[in-house]
Amino acid sequence: MLPWIELDKATIPGDGGELRLKQRGSEFSIMLGANELMNSRLSGSEEALATLSYERIKGRKRPKVLIGGLGMGFTLRAALAVLPDDAEVVVAELVPAVVAWARGLMAEVFKGCLDDPRVAIFEGDVGEAIRAAKAGFDAILLDVDNGPDGLTRKSNDRLYDYGGINAAKAALRGGGVLAVWSSGPDTSFTRRLKDGGFATEAVSTRAGKGRGARHVIWLAVKPGR
């Protein structure tokens, strides 16, 4: 068995602690303390975040999508595979080093997806990007933490409370979708989405291709067109 090698470390701005990028052979892992946030061998649920969301906005001209959290690029790559050529994808990533890893140490995982002309990188808090948009997005995809119960930054909780839900609703066009990835279910969050006026569905999906832990994706559609 090959040993894990630590390639780099990065501080999460604010109250978030430190990320560690590790490699074992062709496998990569991003750790926060003893918690593995993501692994290059398990991409199924992150890809589903993109494909399930696109099903809700399919057929729109010049769709604009916000992805919160670059991670290992699985959601971004899956989105680019289904979105039309006239789409625009904004990726909000709080930790600048993660963007640097995508272009350098993990370039083989990202396969050049950041160079796609449809992609723009916003290095900052996805909450800022949401609050700045007024009915500007057709889809908002959030994979910035372990889900509504924040792990990496307690300030991420503001994305999932009533204020955050209302901000996301205001940032979406009519019929747009707010999609949220989580490591597990959260009935309170489902209730908040419904209370916020979203038509809401919680979908269970596997971490890997038909294997691995079960994760949850919320698909919350704003009324209107």
C-alpha cells in the first residue's frame, strides 16, 4: 500500500481552520483535521448535483449557473458536460489555494476545465456572490461544506438559515433551482426550504458510481418562469 504524501496546506479565511492536500499514487484527498472533505475516487454525488440541477433548467437560453465550492472540480466538469455552449458558469471559491491546486498539483484531476470559456472564477465567499445577484442565476449549486450543518466554517450556517434561503431565492430567476449537497439528511433544512416558498425535493445518491456512502441533494425550485 502506497503511503499518503502531504502536498500542501492552506488556511481557510475566517474561522475555518486548515486544509491539507494529500496524494497516494493517482488518488488525491483534501482533509480538514481528521475529516476527509473530498477524495478523487468518489465523485458520484458531486456530479449528480450538477446533472440533477440541469434537468430542472434544461432548454433555457444562455443559462447562468453559480457553483459554490470548487472542490476537486467534479460538479463543474459535470455541469460543463451538459450545459449548452452559450452558458455562463461562475465558480465561487473561498480558498485561493484550492484554485491554485486545480491549475497545478491537481491538474490531472481537473483536466483543464477552468480554461473552458464558459467558466469564471470568483475568489470569495459564495454568500457575497448570492447577495449581489438580483434574479441573475438560473441555478445555484452549493457544495461548500458538509451540508446545512456547517463543518469547515460556522459562518457557512448563514447560507442555510432563513436569511440565506431568502437571499438565494432573490438571486434566482423564476423557475430557477437551488441545489444543495449534504453528507446526510436534514429534515429541518427541508422544512426551511419549503417555508421559503421553494418546491423542494431531497434526493439520496451514492458518493461513488453506485457505491459508497449515501449523500443527499436538495433540489429547491423557485416559483415562476
